[in-house]
Amino acid sequence: MKTIIIDPITRLEGHGKISIFLDNKGDVENAYLQIPELRGFERFSQGRRAEDMPQITSRICGVCPVAHHFASTKALDAAFHVDPPSAAKKLRELMYMGYYIYDHILHFYYLGGPDFVVGPDAPAAQRNVIGVIEKAGIEVGKEVIKHRAYGQKITAILGGKATHPVCGLPGGISKGLNKDEVNDIEKMISSCIDFAQFSLKLFDDIVLQNKKYVDVILSDPYQLATYNMGLVDKNNNVNFYDGTIRVTDQQGNEQCKFDVNEYYSHIAEHVEEWTYIKFTYLKSIGWKGLKDGRDSGIYRVGPLGRLNAAEGMATPFANKEYKRFYETLGGKSVNSTLAFHWARLIELLYATERAQELIKDPEITSQKIRNPVGEPGEGIGVTEAARGTLIHHYKLDKDGLIDKANLIVATTNNAGAINMSVRDAAKGLISKGNVSDGTLNMIEMAFRAYDPCFACATHTLPGGMPLEINIYDHTKKLYKTIRQNL
Amino acid sequence: MDKGKKISNKKPRFAFYWAASCGGCEIAVLDINEKILDVIGIADILFWPVAMDFKYKDIKAMKDNHIDVCFFNGAIRTEEQEHIAKLLRKKSKIMVAFGACAVGGGIPGLANVANKKEIFHTSYIENPSTDNPKKTVPKTKVAVKEGTLTLPEFYDTVKTLEQTVDVDYFLPGCPPTPDQIMTAVGAIVENKLPPKGSKIGPMKSVCDECRFEKSEKKITNIKRIYELEKWEEKCLLEQGVICLGPATRGGCSARCLDANMPCTGCNGPTPNSLDQGAKMISALASILGIEGEENMGDEDVQKLIDQVVDPVGTFYKYYLPDAIINRRVMNK
């Protein structure tokens, strides 16, 4: 039996490792994506002051600190039995949109997008942000840097720091906005709306108008028929900051819908010996191993999961794109892993439109941004991190210290699906022991689409991730090495 | 390129790497925005995970000291991280501990209140949403149906970079600010580096950069931030909230205070102070009217300590592995 070990040398060094096992015919028998890191936040949160949690847990991920900051703050609202004033909720959501603007731009232009914008079969050395700039033009490159920075700046104005913010408090937020800040933010948002629309047009021109790319999106190795999960508002529209958790099946029908306070009745986690990450699944269906379909409890989260789990977007331009997305890709559910990229851009547009609604809201300059807290107890908070549903659950003692903490983070929700996508991509390309160079890119694209944040279980920004496949014969002797970006 | 010459005589070779960290230090480097083009102009970046490809094999093949400056972020939590830190040390002339985790363990360093067994128990066994009747926990070597899979050992204790390899300079902060990063890069490029072992940052405290005025007013008791009924435009300590400003090095422009939140100490101890917690306890004693350690009776000390509900998390949030007391006694 041959073993192929893909050691992602760069961002995943120490953060992820893929091993592919071939059977005697040289076909893929199985593949494993291992996460070789754990930091133990749930343990060392015990005994900490509850109010420190939004800042402690933001250190789970420096790419998505705002998501943890507010999932944590919302868990504290619940634990201290306090409902923040509506202005505070709007300020938090506005900051959340700033975070989405920065994060989705980062992924599309720096990390995932190059596969499409430059091309899936372009030389590896060109499949990076520089390649995107070369193809789209230097002016576009400047716009990318500018708007990513706008997202960070909006977050910093509201949060004190973009990485890591400090404004979240049980019952509200520590800082309001003045008129000058509102003017600054308004200008940035208006520019971001144009940029989001430009990005969708770029995707349309380069990807959707190219039959070859559309065929890749719809090709077999990238299909995964799992359940989908995401937060929705009362109209079943996607919501990032608040709402009800909705799960749809492989055909887009509602499977279940629940308040986050009931998460433990619907979601469970499974432990394997070979990786430090846990695998979540729908409790009602059960853990059936790493497989998709109706009978397996595995679900997907993140941009594609959210769009599939909802029925629309709450803002006009994004909703138009939402409809076009399903018309183009053949209706609900879209099960193609590579559709994550398009879904991400639709969400970017939604984030900018929603940010504009919020900044124009007269209440946004209100200084009524905190309500007094009640007695400490137990609380659960949920947000949609850019990479998926994020749940913080705390039990406080009488002194307001953390007694127990449970965190279900975005990438954990996708761990099973990412593993399967990697395996299926490998199966799709490797046969009879023939491992072509294209294998690397196929596999890379499969899990890059998720924007896996393995610091939320370790985290990666694989900007043209170098991979190495070592093929060993049955005596474990190395007979072939394929390298990419090395 | 002449390898034998000093850094100032050629374009220095930089490297960035991360261990047990959150990625925020990488984002901090991206957040210097257009200045990154200046950095690329004055230095060759051999590898930088966000923007460029990591060449681990190539690093192994490099001659010793091939890299001029390695900016290493993240704490040392696993066998693999220790291994890479040692390898990069060998290949780098100057090793910079970049950010709070590398300098002092950072937030992941708080895990030194527990050990591996307790952490595994919490994450994999007693966790309320985890269904694990067989009490499975990850192992370093696992036989699966098709072969064998390995994972790096998870250590009992989080270590700082300096506890693992020899470190030349320290750049604290969670994450370091763009200004701090550019100061360090400038000092390296112009060969104006301070003596080995220096922390790169201003010789002042966060209080010196804070917008709030101090009036030397005493307080009678400590409040939690959420207990403050209204925020006044004055020193948070004087409003009764623990703020680590007096015990923490400046250089951050007191940004947290600008957002009306207390300093939590991410920039590490003030210059000339070894232990951030000890310095803060002494500052607290003073503002609570307990003057001078030598005059503190047992009762006074107890009164003070009782009001601080979580001393470890309050005083050593980012630097526990580097503190005088760097971990809890190990449970077996």
C-alpha cells in the first residue's frame, strides 16, 4: 500500500497535514486532513473574569477576532440577564459589517480568488494576489488594498483596535460614535458598495462567462451533498450578527430551526484519535463517519452554507445576486464546494449594503449604549463568523467568574466537510497510482474554498499554499515527490 | 550578495514565522498597508506566510545564519513548534520574538493554569456538547485502517520563545502596532539596534500615553468594568477599575483607553520592571491607600487580594509563562 503525505509547508506547517492512502490498484482508499494543534481555551477560560472573555476569546483567531468578540459579548448579555440598548446592537452590527468587508476581501483577492481570477491551471507562481493584480490591473490592486484597509478602519473606530477589539461589554458597548466618525465611515462604506459590485462583475466576467471554469465548479470531485447551517432573520434572510439557526437539507428544505439556547439538542461533537479538531454533526441524524448525504449528520457552514440555509438576502442588490446565484447553478441546494467563492462575494455586497443602512440610521450617534447588568448566570451567544456559525456558551459563578466554557467555532463545524472535500478531490484525480501535478491544485482548491481558519482550530491563510506530495511504495521508500510553490 | 558582511552592508533577508498564535500578528504586518512596499524595497523577504510561500525544505537546506532577521510569533505549545523554533534559530542571525505570545506566552500561555491531561479532559471528555462515551482523546501515533497517522506531542506547559531558543530582541504587544513594527524594521535596516536582549518599544508606560488625567485620588474598593454606572473622563483606576496602564509599557497610544476600556497589559512590563503583576499589585496597593509594601500588614494584603477576583488572569493575562510564577503546580 502506498501512502501519500501532503505536508502543506507554509501556513499549515504545524497547522495541517494531509495523508492519502492508496489501495493495491493505486486508487485512493482514504485521505485524512489532520489538525496538529490545540490551545485549550475552554480549560484556561475557567476562573477568568467573565468580562475578560470577549478579549480572551478574540485571541482564538486574529483574522476573525470580531466574530469571537461579539459571540462572547452576546453570551455575556445572556449570562448577566441584560438586553443592550438598540443603539448598542446597531453599533455592534456595524462593526461586524466592517469585519466582513475586510475578511471577505482578504479571502477573495489574496487567498481563494486567485484560483479563478488567474485560473485553476495557471502556473502556481502566478496564482496569488500579485497574479490577480497582473490580470485585473494595478488600479484594481490599489482598490483591493484600500478597501481591505477600510474594513479594518471601520472596525478600529468602533472597537478601539481592529485586532483585537475591546469595546464589547455585557449590556452594550464601551464607545459610541461622533458625527465626524459617522461621516468618515459613511464615505468608506459608500466606496465599499461600489467595490463589492465591481468584485461581482469581475467574477462574472472572468469566471461565469468562461464555460471551462463553470464546468470545474460543477464537476464531480467538488460536489458534497451535506446539510447546511446558518443564522437567519425572521424572514429567513441571511443574518451575520443575530437570528435563529436554520438547517436545510440537500434539496434546500428546512430540516430544523432553533434558538441558539437549544444548540446542544441539535448539535453534537465527535472526537477522533488522529486529529486535535473535533467534528460536529446534527444530533438527530447522528455521527455516521465522514460521509455526505441524508443519512449523515454532517453539515456545512460559511458563505455557501449560509446561502443554502436561507431563502434570500435582506438587502436589494445582494438579494438580486442571490437569485442569480441559484438560477445559474441549478437551484437549491448548491452543493458545489467551489461556489463558496461566489457566495462570499454576494455576502460582501450584503455587508456593505447593511453597513450603509446602519450608518444612516439616526440612532447610530446615540450615546445610550449600555444597560445595567443583572446577576451572573449562564449564557449562550451566537454569531455568523465569516467562516460559519460560531457559538460561545458560558456558565458563571456568583462572583462573575467563568465556571465552564464551551466553544463551537466556525471551522469545527466545517471540519467533516473539509475532510471529505479533500478526500474526494484526491479520489477524483488519482487513479492507478498516477499522481499528476494537477492533483495538488485540485486538493488545494477543495479546501481553500472553505477559507479554513485552523486557528479556530489552527487557521490558515494559504496564499498560494505550497504543497508537497510524497509518494511512498509499500516498503515506505520514497519514489516520487511532487512539489508546488516550493 | 556578500554573506560575510554585516547586515547594514546589504539588503537584509527577513523571515516571518508563527507557532501557537492566532494569526493576528500576521494581520498586523498586513496592516502596515502600503508601507509593506517600503519593507519589500529595503529587505528581501525569504518567507512570509500571508503573502509569500514558505520554503520549509529550503530552510532546512540553508547554511546557518542565512536569514538575517527572523520575526517569530506565537508561543511554544507542541513538539513541532519547538522543533521549528530551533531550526529557525540556527538559520537566523537575529531572532526577534514578535508579539505577546512569543515574548511572554500570550493568551495561550494562560493554559499554564492547567496541564495536558486537564486540557484534554475539558475539550474532549467533559465538554457538554461532545458525545464521547469511549473517552477518546487524540494520540501522537494512531493506527487507522489504511496505515499510521502521527500528531505532534502536546506539552503540559506553554513556553516563551526565549525559554526555547536564544532570542536577540523582543517586540511585545497583542499584536504589535504598525508603528512598533516599523520602528523595529527601521532599527534593523539602519543597523541601529539596541543591545542584545532589548525590548523594542518606548521607555514609558501606557499611563504616559493615556488621554485621561490622573489626580492621585485614592479609592476604597475595586469595581468590575460592567459595574461602572457612568463613565467619567478620568483615570479608570481612580474610578475603581483595574487598569494595567501603570505596569505596562507604552507604544500603543493607549488605544484601548481611547475606547474607554482599561489596559489589560498586552505590551508587557514597563521598562526596568521585571514582573508586570508585581508592579501592578504595588500600584494597586498605593491607590487603595495601602502605602508601602513594608507597612502592609497581613490583613491589608488579604483585603487587597480578596478584591482581586482573578489575580492570574488580571495581572498575567499575556505574560504568565514569562512571570516569576510561570505556571500552577502540576497536577498529576
